[in-house]
Amino acid sequence: MPRMGRMVLPNYPPHIVQRGHNRQVVFACADADDFQRYLTDIRELKVQFGIKLYAWCLMKNHVHLLARWRAKLASTSYDRIGRHV
């Protein structure tokens, strides 16, 4: 069965969830180094793509983001952020 398309509502930022493959651990360090690196990368991508990040939650095996960006950069932004996880 094909996956349903992403629903985008005007004036509402989408809730983005990134998970490790088969729900494997994404942030392996016991200390906060991996989390800090991810947040640093997100800050750089915010500037590069004009992303507004409203909220985030970094868990050991997944990430939640509440963000908004220009529509024409959405797929590129998803790809770039996904590579950092």
C-alpha cells in the first residue's frame, strides 16, 4: 500500500519526525556531544534555507521538529536535515 502524501496546512508548521533505521539509536554518545552537533547543524541549515524552528525534541532514537520554511526548499531541506541524523 503506498504511503499517504504529506498534508501541509497553510499557516501551520509541520511536525517532522526523523527516526533511526528500524528504530535504532541515532545519538550514540552517552554525553551530549551528538545532541549538540545535531543542534549546531540545524542552526547552520536554518540560516542556509531560511527555516524557522519553533520547537524540537531530541530523543536517543528519534527527533521531533516543528519548523517552517519556504515551500520551494521543503524537499531539499528535508533531505539535508535527514542526512545529519
